[in-house]
Amino acid sequence: MLWDGAFFHTSTERRDSPRALRPTACPFQRGIAMIIAVYGASSRLGHQFIGVAAAGGHALRLHYRAKPAEQVPENATVIVGSLADPTAVREVLRGADAALMLLGHKQDARVPYIAAATKLVVSTMKTLDQSRLLVVTGAMVGESAGNMGLTMKLKNLFARRSAHDGMMEDRDEQERLIRASQLEGWTVVKPGTLTDTPATDHVQVDRTLSMGVGSQVSRATLARVLLQEIEQPRFMQQAVYVAER
């Protein structure tokens, strides 16, 4: 483990800042920045979220498995380490008011890791007395049958048959772990197909949203939805679907 180079503090904020002691259950108040822990910062969705959160004045604690090539905002702290390393996972959560998980498998992935990483994040949050956790999964992950039309169910069946062994089950287990976590502030966010189109305000976020094969949302739009839910929680202890209208 590259511990001497594992922490790149680009923020001028002290680690023992009084702001880090604010209770995590407090809602966001305009003018008061939050500290947001992000797992999956290197993803395209991660890049979008970092941009909108930094623009909103929030401090970020970003997890990477390797030192990032891209520049991070001034108010961000980068932690490099394995998602299987309890010390690295804990460091990302240090002083955080909310945590966000944006993990996903690459197309050629063959080794499940997301459920195990989620289990470690949840258990670490409990030891730190933290509770606000947003997890992005997918419209076809976990308990989704009631929100899918016939064509979407067929797409889901094909995706599961064509995926490498254990990959879809890994995402299902992640969602099951979150629902059973007993964290008071969990939210599962289940978007349609992600795109790279510009952000729009024409977006639907709802528990009962019907998802079809054409349901999609841009990463830029989803990043805004995630930040809004962190700042002004509406769906705690719920799983919600997201798609642009």
C-alpha cells in the first residue's frame, strides 16, 4: 500500500476543523458548506458531481484507487487506496456530512468488488456515527420489477444472461446491503441509461417512476439531482428512479 503518497491534501482546511464536528443529520443550509465523501470519483459521473459540488462551495473527500491524472478542485482532498482497505475507506469518511457511492463495473470486469466495498463503507460509517449515504445503482438492479415495463424486463433478462458470472449479482447485493443497513439516512438512486448530453431541468425523480428501454438521464443532470438530495433530503430510506422527461 502506497501510504506515504496515499493522501494528497489540496484543501487548506485543517483535518480537525470544527466544521467536521457538525452532526451529519443536519440539513444543508445556504451559506454553510458540507463535507462530502465520494467513492468512484474517477468515473464520468464522479467528474460531473465533483464539478457541481465544488461550484456549490462544498468540501470534497475523493477516493481513487490510483493517483488521479486530472486536477481536482481546490477544496478537495484526494485519498488513494484500495476499497478493501479499512484505513483508506475510513480516511475518505473523515469528518464527512454525507457519503456518495458511484461504483460500477467496467464492461470487461470479471471480479465482483462492489458489494464488499459497500459493506465496508456502511460498517465504517456506523463506527463513525455517520448516517447519510447515497448510492447510485441502476434501473435494472435489485428490486426493480415493479418499475419495469415488458421490454425493460426483457432487456434486464438479456443483460443478466450476457454479463460475466457474479457481476449483476454483485450490484443486487450492494442494494440489498444498503436497504438492510439500518442507516437512518440511506438513499438508493436508480437512473436510466446514462448519457453525456448537457444537463437539463426536465428530470423526474420518484419511487414509482416507470422505466423503459428508452429511459435515460445525462450524467450532468444526475449529478445535480444527487447534490440536491444531499443538500435537501427528500428520499431518505427510499430507492428512487431518475429519468429525463
